[in-house]
Amino acid sequence: MDTSQAIAGLAAIAQESRLAVFRLLVQAGPDGLIASKISDQLGIPPSSLSFHLKELSRADMVSVQQDGRFMIYAANFETMNNLIGYLTENCCGGKPCAADSASSSFTCC
């Protein structure tokens, strides 16, 4: 992942509704959700949701597939993992971080 892709991904989720949509889609897994379910679960009006999904899609944070008359949105796990990798690639000066199993966090040296 290059810097411009990382900035696009971070910008896409740096808004409350889009972050909520992305987190919901991560929870839904690779099968994703149709737009109406996203709208219902998050209470986002369809017209606003359409805008947010377009922004997430433009940054490649979500993918969309048509199934009949439904559009199914899913988190793009490859992009998410690449973004996390980009953010942490120089962690600890290249030394492995130690996972703290009690708090599910990483401790840098």
C-alpha cells in the first residue's frame, strides 16, 4: 500500500457514519449486507447511506456486488489488512511487537 492509498482509506473512515458502516460490514463478514439492512441497523437514511457507501467504495474499503435487484456491500478485508499493515510496518524499529493477550493490544519494545 502506498501513502496515497493509506490516506484515502483513512479519510474514508474518518467520518462517524462511514466508520459505523465499515465496522458493521466487518462484523457481517465476507457475505456483506444489502443497503437496506445497513440503513435499518444504523438508522442512516438511504440517500445519506448511498453517499457514504460511494465514498467507502471509492477508497476501496468496501466492495459491492449485484444480486438480482439488490446491491450487497462487504468490507474489503484485503484493503483493511493492508492499511493496518501500512500503519504498523515500522513499529518497534522493525523488531517484533509482543502481544498482550490480557488486553488484546501490542506492546512495543
